[in-house]
Amino acid sequence: MIYEIRWYEARPGRRDELVTLMDQEVIPFMESFGIVVVGSYRDVHNEAGYVWIRRFDDEAHAASRTAEAYSNHRWTDELHDAVLQLMDPHHAVITKVESSAGSRIA
């Protein structure tokens, strides 16, 4: 399993709007393409911070599922711009991790 951890910084005063958009629109959209969203979180130490975590079987699964989602007209014509209005893409951190032997979550 591969987990993708995505940390976004919301534009000033817009985190609640970003969380609502993610929870109500973006996450269900991603899940409709077979992308497992493990969780959606508000950063406790940064009032503008937002985190969501996606899970994939492997890199090939990640590549195929995200390519399909991000090429879909709903993403390109609607959701992409809506997300960018609420978050600063220059302050986003995205990393992929895989479980170590000591991980409690596979």
C-alpha cells in the first residue's frame, strides 16, 4: 500500500470553505474513480492548514486512478479552479509513503 499525504494551506480565512469543498465535492469525486480517501483533517497547529490522505495499492494504481480523475471534465472545468480559489498551491506539500515493518497500519 502507498499512502499519499497532501497538506494544503488555505487562503486567509478560507479554510472552512476548503474543508467543506473537499468533504462534499472533491473527496466523493475522487472516490468515484476508485481512489480511497483515508481521511480529511484540519491542522491543529496551523489555522490555515488542511490535510487529506489517499491510499493506493501501488504506484501504477495511483497513476491510473489519478490520471483518470484529473482528466475528467468535472475536474478540469469545475473542481480544479474551485480548489485553487481556496488554497495556495505554492504552499502545498505532497508526499507518498509506504508502511515500514513497525507500522500499525498496512
